[in-house]
Amino acid sequence: MTPTLSRDAAMVLGLAGTALPFARTRADEVERWLRVLRLHGDVAGSLQSVGIGEAALQRPHKPVSSPGLAREPSDSDAVDLVTERAGHIAAEHGAASVSSTDVLRAVMDVYGEDFERVLDSYGTDRAELLERLDRAAAAPPRD
């Protein structure tokens, strides 16, 4: 049985679907995913705790608003890829629904090295983020 989308995951995927078409590069796409994810769902606190904020410490690429930048060709729909991968991740751990944490893990998988470079621009890395996600998942629920 395929897990359904939680309300937070559906919101994140919907917002990403409207934001990604305006990204110029895969790194810009990752930035858009992180902006949406850091504000919604169970993953928001983990992202904020590793320093994912409004602005990266360093910019390895031109800002999206730079005039004259053409969009890199994209051979697939990233939102569909992330949605599919998030469903597989949720199913692997027996969840009834896809969470925003599953979406973040799917973004990590789909974007690979591009995701790593963007994390580095925020002064963090995949290992630290995964540690925070695992710690948050193990914490008892708040009342």
C-alpha cells in the first residue's frame, strides 16, 4: 500500500511546484525546496537548528534575479521525482503517510551533490542534518 501525503507534505510539494519553475539552476531549485521545508512540517525545526535560514553564508552561484540568466534545461519534473521518492522512503519505514521529513530525505536523494553544495553554503552538511532529523524523530512528542 502506498502511503498517502500528510497535510504538511502536500503543502510543501504544492508550494515547491509553484516555486521551482522560476529556478535557474539545480542549486536554485534546492534553495527553493529548503525555503519551503524550513517553514512547514516536522522538518522545519531540524533545518533551522543547522542554520538553514533566509540567506546562505556564501553564494556559489548567481542569484536567481540576475538579469540575462537562462534556465538550465531540465529533463524531468523534480516535484514528481521527489514525491515518488518520498513515498518509497515512507513505505520503507512503514509509515501510513508521507511526512515533510520524507520529502526532505527525497530532495537529498534526487539532488545529490547539488544538495550537498547548497548545504555547504549554509555551513552545514548532510551528516549533521541527518543527525538532527534522527534526533528529532527519536524525541518524545510534545503535548
